[in-house]
Amino acid sequence: MSIASTLSNTAPANAPRIAVIGAGLAGLSAAWLLKQKYQVTLFESHGTPGMGVYTSDYHSNGLHSRVDIPLRIFTKGYYPELFSLYKYLGVEMESSDHSAVYQYQNTHKEKRPKAFFQYHNQTLFNKNIRLPNKNTLTPKGLRLTLSHFQFFKQIESDSQDTMALSNMTFGEYVNQQNFNKHYIDEMLLPALSVTCTCDYQDILNYPCDLIVEYLACGVMNEGIVRAKLGVDDIVPRLTQGYRVRCFEQVQSIEEKTNESPSIRVTSKNSQTQEVSIQEFDYVIIATQANVAHDILSKNTLTSQAKLLANIPVQSSSMILHTDSSQVYHAKKASPVSYIIDKTQKRPSTSVDLTKAFSSYQHQAPIYQTWNPIKPPKESHVLSRAHFTRPLVTLQSRQSVAQLMELNKRSSIKICGSYMVNKIPLLDAAVASSINIAKQMGCTIPWEENTDKPLEPLNNAELAY
Ligand SMILES: Cc1cc2nc3c(=O)[nH]c(=O)nc-3n(C[C@H](O)[C@H](O)[C@H](O)COP(=O)(O)OP(=O)(O)OC[C@H]3O[C@@H](n4cnc5c(N)ncnc54)[C@H](O)[C@@H]3O)c2cc1C
């Protein structure tokens, strides 16, 4: 693989030293941008830069492929910074089919979940339209289709004035409107709870403007894409020109006033158990919010730590497996299968990779399932990954606004997908690192009128 030599202007040896803690996309992109003016060391607790920790090998039909967990899909409208970064790096992107089937959890008599709505995407006048499949052309299916169009019409109109929505929760908004309850409970909330990897109630607690902005910016009528070669392609491009220390779990940081360099970073190597202390002029904490809180609270409880305590997180697991019983019909099911069980707080959701992405189409069916109601057969499980994800509430957003203010004047800066006023997705992770890079005097190559080409640097084909 040829790696584009992007942003090669690495800082001189006497440049200020900066530690970036955490190699998710926020930490990786922050380190990559900051290397222009700083000597950067990136700390990651896992054995590989975090974004690629759970990537797995898949062998079937005589073919081998790599599967990212999670899949990390995105759309152009909601991900301007991610798109610009990937485009600048020359990351190849491919479109995906994320049409879905919604099913009820089966009763004891039936073996498989029962589909109540299934749609496919059709492109009409350059727009992606959802059309119901024949099997769910029932009165209920038609009512849900109509409700979907009515809902989006309303959302588009309300998105014109998101200020008016910024003090209410999405739940309050939904209650005020006359939307079809089945559509909201059985289709919209399941889809949003997958997007945000959280419970239905957490979606209802989200600030309304964030959800409306997300839904109104084209997610329904633009195709969904992903980086075709996944994190294996992205991480090497973002780890050029600075020092990466894997297996290095940062335990605490301590700020020394009147000393230079002024911040002491204590980390422990999980292989050798060796504890090391290094000194830096600046530290960017790009771990999950709860970890950032713990790192900052080891010595004295700083104002940043107090604010970080207000950011709620949700945990969940993703399973990569080949058990087709997670979907109602291995052949007929759409690429994405939601199973709704009214006793559950989240849907069970499976993506059949061989249907969603052309890269896997010649392999035997393989699924990523989030929150399985019935666990896949153990003999079919290829891997499991456990994640923690931030949530946004009206209160947590106020704490984030204060953290963003503190970032401007502190040598310890907080970075991550939760550190911008958006749903904490990949775009927010990049946007957060851009904010910090700009505060620290670095340029954003795709925003600058530089002599660097903005087109993909290695002739990568944008396949979407
Ligand atoms: C199941 C799931 C599916 C998702 N799917 C999508 C999707 O399809 N599209 C999308 O846009 N977003 C998706 N997201 C959200 C997306 O993954 C996050 O927005 C993004 O990963 C956040 O990046 P980050 O760098 O802020 O944090 P993280 O990715 O959480 O990175 C934090 C890093 O810090 C490291 N770390 C933690 N503690 C320490 C320590 N003490 N010392 C050193 N390193 C440490 C961790 O190992 C990790 O690598 C999904 C999230 C989940 C959980």
C-alpha cells in the first residue's frame, strides 16, 4: 500500500513537546495536525492505535478480508470534516446499501423474527427514496411509509430554526407533534439508538436540535459510505511523522506551575508493567470522557475533571459472527435487520456485510450484531468488542461548552467526539481535533489555500 506523504512538515527538534492520549480518530487526527508545529508523542493503551483495535480477519469461500468493528459508516452531509480529511489523505471510499428490515422478536412458536416493514433504496432525481418491499406492502407497511415521509417533511421544515429547538429534548419535541407512534417507537427510535449506540430513552433525552440537524442534513437521501479498506488504510496515513507509544496506558497527569516543560504524564506499559514519567509542554486528552475524568482526578480534582463528570456514557458490545438466525431470512433480509422487542430498551441490530458492502459480496454471510436479544451460537462467533460511548443531554452540552472555553486557555486540552456541539460520531471527533489544532496555531491543510492538492493524493478512486 502506498501511503500519501501528507502534511510532511514535521516540527523541528526544539519545538514544544505535546502528548496526545488516546488513538481513536480524535487523538489520531489531533496528533497528525499538531505535528506541524510540535514534537508529538501519542499514547495508546491498546497494542495498536485504538481505531483499529477490533479489526478482525475473515476467511470464507477461499477469500480473506478484514472487518472493522464497528463498521464506521458515514454520510457526506453530516460529516464534512471527516470527508475532507479522508479526501485529503487519499482514503478510498465506497458506498454501502444500508436499507433495512424491521422485525418483531418471535414468539415461542415461531423460530424466526417476523418482518413488519422492509424497504429498499431507489434513486429518483438524484435522491435516495425509501420504497417498501412487496412482503410488507400491508396496511401497516403503507401507514409506516406515509408516516416516514410526513415525519421528514416536518423535520426539514423545523430544521430551519434549530435555535427554537435547542432548549428542548427530542422526547419533548416528539410528544408535541402528532407523529405516528408506531413509526416513532418501532422505526425511528431503533434507527437512532443504533446511530448513537444507546437506549431509546437516551435518544429521547438528546437535545432536540442535534437530532433534527442530523436527520435533516441528508442522511435519508444521500448514500451511506465507508472507508473501503477500513482502518487498516486510515491509521497508517495518520501516524506518520510523530512518535506512537502503544500498550501505554496513561494513569495520571500532573501540572507543575513555574516549571518548563510543565506537565508530567505517568503511564504504565501493559506488556512490561513498567511505569514511566515523561514531561511535556501540552497534553491533549483524547480518551473517552470517563477515562479523561479519571486521569485528571488522580492528583487534584481540576475544574476540567468536574465538568467531565457531567458527561454520561453508555456501554455496549458488538459481536462479529456468521449465525444467520439473527435475521428473519438469510436470503431475503435487507442488509440491516432490526429486531424490536417491546420489553427491551434497545433494538437488536445486525448488518449483513456481504449485502451492505461490495467488498464482501463474494464471501459467505457475516454479520455484525449490536445488542443481540438471543446471543448468536458460540461456534459462529468470530469476535466480540466492548465499547463506551458518550451521550448528549441538555445538561452535558453546557459542560462541554465550558470545557471548550477552558481548552482555549489551558495547557491540558480535552479532545474527542463529545467535545463539539454535534452527535458524537466520527465527524465530531475530527472537528474536535481541528478546533484544538487551530487554537495551537496549526493550519488545516484542506482549508488553506496551499500548494498541496486537495484531490486524493494517491489517485484513490472515490467509489461512491
Ligand atoms: C458500536 C459503535 C458503533 C459506531 N459506529 C459508528 C459509525 O458507524 N459511524 C460513526 O461516525 N461513528 C460511529 N461510532 C462512534 C465513533 O466510533 C466515535 O465517535 C469515535 O470512535 C470517537 O472517537 P474518539 O477518538 O473521540 O474516541 P475513541 O474512539 O473512544 O478513542 C479513545 C482512545 O483512547 C484510548 N485510551 C483510553 N484510555 C486510555 C489511557 N488511559 N491511555 C492511553 N489511551 C487510552 C482508547 O483505547 C481509544 O483508542 C460508533 C461507536 C460505537 C461504540
